[in-house]
Amino acid sequence: MARTVKMLVVTDAAGNIVGGAHLGNSKQKSMNVGVRPLGGQRLHEVEIPAELAQLRSGHLLHQALSTATWSSTPAALKFPKTRFKRKKHD
């Protein structure tokens, strides 16, 4: 399995991540998704850890991405050290 996954993220003027979308082909052939930044925002193609891409909840993904900081030289997201624990559900 890939260790990273490509994603598009939108940052505001301060570099905060305000939106994003997974980059790649959809399992549904007729589905296309686009991301367009608004005024003062920028669009970046980044790689995120594969564990983040596997999160089933948009809320959890947003939480994880909100801890990242944007570095423009070289262009990258930097995440604090995080451990993911999987729990069994009934």
C-alpha cells in the first residue's frame, strides 16, 4: 500500500487549510469533483499520510488537516507526530 496519497488543499492568505479533496479517479465513473480557490486563497497538490486518507469521517480528516502547517519551500504539509488507534465497533 502507498505510504502517501495525493490530495488538493485550499489555503487562505495566512496558510490555513480551508478545504480539500482527494486527488484521483472516482469509483463512480460518472462522478467528477473540482476545487476552485476563492479570492485570496491558493490551491496546492500535496501528499498526505495514507492513514489520513483512510479516515472514514470527513470531520476526523478535517481535524487532522487542521493540525498541519503549510511550508512553501519546498511545498509540503508538515504534520505533528500522531498515532492512530483503531477500535473495534459493535
